Amino acid sequence: MKKYILITGATSGIGLAFVKALVNQDVEIHTISRNPYEFNHEKIHHHCADVTSEEDLEKVFRELSTLPGLDYVYHCAGFGISGAVEFTTAVEAKRQMDVNFIGSVLVAKYATPLLRKRKGRLTLISSVAGVIPIPFQSIYSASKAAINSFAMALANELRPFGIKVLCIMPGDIKTNFTTKRTKLHEGDDVYQGRIHRSVSKMEKDELAGLPPERIIPRIIALSRKKNPKVLYGIGWDYRTFLMIYKFAPSRFANWVLHQLYSK
């Protein structure tokens, strides 16, 4: 039976990798991004929208209301900022939370009626940073932690309808997310170069990470499990880090993060 799929953030990175992995199956794919879509295919229907705009999403989901429902939603839209909290403006912090967290809330809000029709699956892309918060990416880490908590609560709200909610926490993935990060350098002199060193190390790790095509089959398989968990780390190494961080004394865990990312 043909599946109906919605993918946000589909023009690049993890979102685009989902499209390429699924397009040859028996599917109809609808994509959402702020930018025009260049991957033309008869199975792909693109909608230009900003996931932080209720007006945009209301328009898109009115168009989608003619579908029999949605089987899978993969919400991949997001971005990152880095810098010291002391030198981050409220506008910049709010934009980070709006795109990553509020965008997840709004997509879930408008997708739920269509997911209910097919007892579908909602998959949110979070980050290991949502559990292991990274210095000088404090607000980004907070936005991902918010997504994790949101997914846990939403899973119970939607459980009676047969809708499953998953929250995927990748580690370092080699995508254009790295080059698109908004880097706030102000105050690096005050912090004795620690902002630059921390972000440079993180970007080096990201550029050495797995390509998104390597993790997509695993995420798709998880989203199709009969009884999936809500939170999943991706990659044995990152699952190990998450387990250690969970059980290690908080003072020790935070000291290790300091040694890695804020010296």
C-alpha cells in the first residue's frame, strides 16, 4: 500500500538524504522548506514554507488535507548558533528556539490530524547535544533538550490514537549544517580565545562525521518498528556516550565536557 510521507528541511542535509532514500519506494513524498526544491521527481510535491510561521503551515496543511493521511513525518528543519551566552542577543536566542523548538511544535500540531488517519509516525530530529550540552552552543543545546522533552510528552498525548513519536539524536554528521551555523564571535577576547577553539573543534568533529546517507536507513528502520522507543541515539559510539553521561556523576560529566570543549 502506498505510503504518504512529509519531510521538512528537505533541500539539504538529513532531510534531503531522507528524500533520496525513500523516493524509489511505493510512496508519495511531500516536502517543506523555505527554499525552492531542486530535486525534481514525479513522486515529490514541494511546499515552500517557514516552519516557524503558522500562516505558512496552515496553508501547506490545507493543501495536504486532501490526502488519505500521513504515514510518516520526518521533521529535519533546524539550524544552529554558537557563541558565548553573555554576548548573544535575545533576538538571536529567540530565533534559535523558534526554528528548532517552536518549529517542531508547529509541525507536530498541524501534522497530527493527518497522522491520526493512518496511525502514522512522527520522527523529530534532535541531537546528542540535547542530553550532553555543549559549551558555547548553550542555546542550541537547550533547543534540542526542549525537543527531547516535548517528544516524550507528546508520545503519551498521541498514544491512544496509535500515533508513535520518535526523537532521533545524531552525533557528528557531515552536512552543510556546519557551514550554515551562525557563529557569534563577539567576546572571544574576553574568553581568551575559548569560543573560537571550542567551535573549531566541534566543526572539525562534524566534518569528520558520518555522511547523512549512512544514518538514514537506521532512522527509517526505527520509525517503522512496531513499538519504538521515543528517544534514540544514533551510532554505537554516541549511544555509549549517552549511557555514560546518564550514569556518571554530574560534576565529573561536566568536567569532561569542559576539558573537551571549553578550555
